[in-house]
Amino acid sequence: PNGFVYHDGKWHLFYQWCPWGAVHGLKYWYQTESKDLVHFENKGVCIKPDCEYDNKGAYSGSALVTEHSFYLYYTGNHRDEDWKRIPYTCLVNLRDDGSVHKYSKPLFGPNDNYTEHQRDPKIIYHKETETYYIVLGAQNKQKQGRIILYKSKYFNRDWAFAGELKVPGFEDFGDMWECPSIEHIGDHDVLIFCPQHIKIKGRGDSIHHNGYLIGKMDYETLTFTPIGDFHVLDFGFDSYAAECAANIGDNDKAILVAWMGLPDASYPTDEDEWSGCLTMPRELTIRNRRLIQRPLDALKSLRHQEIDPDEGILPEACEIEMHTSGNLEMHLFNTPQTDGITILYEDDTKSITIDRSGMKKRFNKEQGEARTRQLDHPLTHLR
């Protein structure tokens, strides 16, 4: 997901698209629009890698709304004749008439104090100082994940390097941080990012994660002070590169969409020339210093009828709501030969396990096929 923003009565959501197949190839930005984040309309290609600064792909980024249009900030992935990567932070203006205007020069190039891995610009406007910030995921020369910031009084020019974000306690936490974002929800700030090449307890052999820290952001000292541990956004298998929508007009919540996929992974759909998907949009709030995620109310519009599971076969797409007590073992997509996806809850340990090793088509087995989550309270309701 890229450039997730609300503008002129519609949600605009872009995604990374490669026109030549389900491969990590030359990236474009493909545009969709929605009035409710449930029903989407395809609008076609928006950003093409058609200039010197993005000759090897228009990589991820974010959006900023102005009065009559909005702006898309993205990483231009440039390779020279020796295949050396030079990442540029680029800007596109998408006007209300649908026209796309790419700035002829990037806003800025890479910082020489970091490796070539500098990408995924998130644009932030800090009202107190009337300053724009661009937050970038980066890697220092010691191969440690970092976040760096640029600032300007103008959203489209005069950008200067502001410094490196200090995150006490997380100085050595993976070798690259992708897709960073700083959101303000309620009375707290939330730092969202994707640490790479690090194993986390409860995540099997996965080495790429999408998670968050709750804390306080100080833009004067460029310090994010956490008030707790790093938590993953999704305890399932395939969730990465989350992006929160800009300017939803409610400081008590945010709306998030992630990529249903992981870097350096393959999926059964690749055979059909289709790779990846966007996750279900979710509403974020904070309660007791934890991020609470809920499906959007608008998703209820997809319900057509109520079905009694004892009276027939469930349709391929449905919403199942269960009230339960004690142990639970549930199989989805099972056959006489396979267990399908197993959902197992053990009441004595208050742990829930999702196991996909029984699927007919197995994939990414090296990252582990089961995830177990310890619950604070007994499981009574499952949807």
C-alpha cells in the first residue's frame, strides 16, 4: 500500500505493481479509489518509472493533501551503469482533473553517511512548529536499522537533512527498518516500522516483521521515547509494509492497511501471475497503552444473509461468528486427505494456535507454519 489518503470525498489507495509478472521487478504505482474502503474502483497506473531518477522503479511512499490536489512522495530507485543503487526522494502532483505531474528533479538524494538502503518516505506536517518532515527507513554503515528525517517549511522544496531518529533501547534491532511512520493517536505517538533480518519470540523463523512502539515523539531532539515493548501489528504469517491513511480528521484513531505478503517470499498465486494482496482495512485506537485494532464498521455492508451452519454448507466467502468456552479445535478448507487451516485454543494455557501445515498448497515452510499467541483472558468470542 502506498499514498493512502482521504481527499475530495474518496479514499485513494495505491499499490506497488509490476506489469511483467509476479516478480520483484520494475515497480509502478497503481491507483484505486473507494468511498467506504470496502468497494474499490481501479483507476489505472498513476506513477511510471519513466525518468532518470526512478529508472529501476517507483518504490513505496505516502501522500499529502492540499486544497485542489494531493502530492505523492515516493522513492525513485535509480541504478547506474555499474548497477550501483542511488535512492532519490521524488514528488508527483495528482490533480483533481486526474492529470499526473511529476517533478523534473527529486526533492533530495541519498545521505552519504548511510548505505544505499534509504527509502519509503512518509510525509508528516508538525503543526506546532509549522514544519514538514519526511521520515525515511534507512541502514547505517554498521548494518543497523535506522530512521532518518528531513525537514522543510515547504512541502515541495528546500528540504534539508534534520538528523537520525533516536529510539532508546532499539539501537540494535534488525539491519534495516522499512516503511516507517509516526502517527498520533489519542494522547500517544505510535512509531510503526518494519525491522528486517531479526527473529522475534513467537514469530517462528520469520525474519521480516511489521510492528509498532507506543511512546512520545520529540521533534526538537528527534527522539522517540517508547513506553513499552515492540509489538507486531498482526500475529499471523503475512503482513508487512503497513501504511496509515493521512488526514482522516480524527485524532483518536487511525486507519491502517498493510501488504498481505512478505519480502523474499513466494506464494501459490505467483503461478497465476498475481503476487500479493492488501489486508482488510482496520481502525486503530489505543487502550491501556496497547494498540487496539478493529475491522471497519463499513465491512458489515458485505453481509447479505444469515446462514445456519447446521442446515447446509457455508459459502466460500462468509463471516463466521462463534461464542465458545473451553478448548476449541476448528478446521477450515479441510478435505478427507488434509486438515486445512487449524485453529486450536487450549483453555488451560489460554493460548491460540493457527497452523497452516495441513493446507493442500504449502508455502514458505522455512519460516514456520504455525503461530501461537498467549491471551490475557480466556477465549469466549471468535469472529
